[in-house]
Amino acid sequence: MKKSNLRVIFLALSLMTTSTFAGNNAVEITIGGIGPGVDAAAFGTVQQVIGHAVASGVVDKFVVSGYGKEGGFSACAQASPRTKGFAAFVKQLRIITPNPATTAYSLHLTAACVSEPITACTMDVMQCPDGSFVGRTAPFCEFAPCPGN
């Protein structure tokens, strides 16, 4: 294969990767206890990673939208337009693995952090008859239905 063909393929792949990430300039972060308290080590690591990203200018908007009864929080961290370190920040968050028996942890990439008021529900959980857990959902903060109901 000619070098020029390889360059075109490489350029196309790099543009696809860049454009895929370009729309995701924020990450919604949720960590909380699911009955027992939140995994303290994982919670501390999440806090440190976020704190470092804010202090170093990788994140320039951090909005906390709720706190959990068993510890934890829901928040959104938005990338600074002046940095290229946001992907590395998200990667650091993704490698954190709290104890699944005590802690619910999720990350969702999004275009931007919501700046208008939102409904924030407590991070209470309810155990369903099948042993699974469900949390409260907006806008009325009622428990989500159990699987199979």
C-alpha cells in the first residue's frame, strides 16, 4: 500500500476519533453507598482526581447536584476550552473500581454540564424482591420500579 494511502486512512481515523469526542466536553459522575456506606477509598480517589483536574485547569466547571444519604454525590465536570487533558481525566475516573457490594459508581459523557436548576433526588436505594436495588428518579424523586414490575 502506498504511503499516501496510509496517510489518508490515518487522517480519516484520527478525525473520526476527534469528532466523536468533540461533542462530549463534560462527564456526569455519580458515586454513592447502596445500603452500607460508600467505599471510602474509592470515594477519596474520585475526590482527588476531580480536585487535581480543577486545580490544574483541566476542568473549569464543576456542579454538584446531589448528596447521598450513605455518602457520595452526583456531579458534572466540564472541560476547560484551554486544555487537551480532559480525555486523560475521564480515563483516570474510569479506572476507579469501588466495591460493587457497597457502592454504585457511574460516569456518563455529555455535551455540557446543565447550568439551569435541576431536580436532584437523594441517593436513597430500595431493595427489590429479586435482591436488586433501585434509586430515586426525577422529577418527583420516587423510587424507580423494580425489575419485572
